[in-house]
Amino acid sequence: MTNTIASARPQARSRWIPKRWYAHISLWIACFFLGVPLFYTLLVSTQTRQEINRYEFTPGSGLAENWDIVFNQRHLQDYMVNSAIMTAAITIGKTILSLLAGLAFVYFRFPGKWLVFGFVLITLMMPTEVLIIALFRFINKLNWDNTYLALIVPFLASATGSFLFRQHFSNIPAELSEAAQLDGANPLQFLFRVLVPMSWNTIGALAVVQCLYAWNMYLWPNMIITDPNLDVVQVGIGTLRAGEGGGIQYGPLMLGAVVASLPPLLVFILLQKQFMSGFTLTRDK
């Protein structure tokens, strides 16, 4: 019996090693195609125009010059403040409204509930770009052009968040709701005192997704905002392209892109545990 087990082990090991090698090779290929552009972006952000034209793959001597253009001449920090305000408002607003929507779908009874939920599922498959012209005309009729309201309000509703919290809340035992009602808790008290403490991972996952989405928005802010004082960082990076004497300023452009990527990267690092756990729990349920 011992010999049988011992003889079986090499076969099992030889059966799994090729699959591991395939996985490792695929991972290294993915890292190469993702890492090389990032590495080259970091290099270009430190180089002068002459060094860039020579395609040098070493850190350059133009970091101070590029930094001066980005922050002292083009004031990228002002665009980042606008993006931070917009991103924080959208993320917080979407999270709260998604919590309320999930509560309504699971614990409330109202006519057409399943019809409304079906509509939410349909909107999950519709990209924002499909509705952007109608949305632009609607915001224009409200005279919200060149305001923070135009940047924030259209994106407060979240079909993804409503679906996530509906799935999460539907797997919480109904006895908790009954016990809260016996204790005299109203729906909002039940939500914030019972459900929210049990949903931090899902909240963190949604917050990361919405934060990345809002921070990286370009098309809508570029359409609805014509006041340079309200431009967001993605639009502001575009102003770094043109330089004196014509041509594209690749050094300042790449430095602006690197700096603009740091805030969402920091958010992901801080909430990566909640991000992974939240989607894993929702998937399993």
C-alpha cells in the first residue's frame, strides 16, 4: 500500500508541473507588457526633449524642468483639487445611495419591485457613453454647465452598487431584521447600526471601483465644463501636450500622468483588502 502511494505521487506531480509553467509564463508575459510601458513612462518623465528623441532608457536630467512646467506653469495641482472634490462627492454619494437601494430591494415591498430591479440589471449592460448626449442636453436645460453639480449629480446613481448590496443584504439572516424591529429600530437605524458594520468589505470594494472611475473620467468633464478653473485632472493633463515651439512635450505629459495616477493608487493600496474580500464574498454568495 505504501509503495502504491509513493508511486502515485510522482505521477501527480508531473501532471501539475506543466500547468504551473503555463501559468508562470502567462504571468511573466502579462507583467512584461504591463510593466515596460510603465517603466518607460517613469523614465520619460525625467528626461528632456533631446534625451527623449534619442530614446535613452536611463533616467534623464529634465525632472526639475518638467516639474516646473507641470506645477508652476500649468498648475496641475489645481486640476487635481477639482478631481478630488468630484471623486469624493461621487464616491460617498454613490455608496450611500447604493446602500439605500440595496435595503429597499431586500427589505421593502412595493409595486413593481422586480421590474425596477430588472431595469437596474439592464442598465448594468449600458455604457455611459450611450446616454451621454441626452444627459448633456438635460444638464444644459438645468443651466448646470460649468458647475460641480454637472460633474457630480449625473453619476450619483449606481446600478453596480445597487446590485452588489442587494446581493449582499439578501444573504443576511432575516432574523436580524425581525430582531431590530422588535427593538424598535426604524429602517435607517437598522441599516447603519446593523447592516453597515456587516458590510465594510463590500463598501470598500464599491468605494475603490467608484473612486477609480470618477478620478479617470475624461469625456464627460471635457464636454460639460468650459471654465478652465473647473477642469479635472484628466483634462488638465491634456494641456501639458503643447509646448513652446510646437510639438508634444512628452516629458511634462508623462510626469503629469505619473503624478495623477498616485491618488487612486494610494486608495487602492489602503483598501485592497476590502476590495478583494468584498467581491469574493459577493461572488460566493
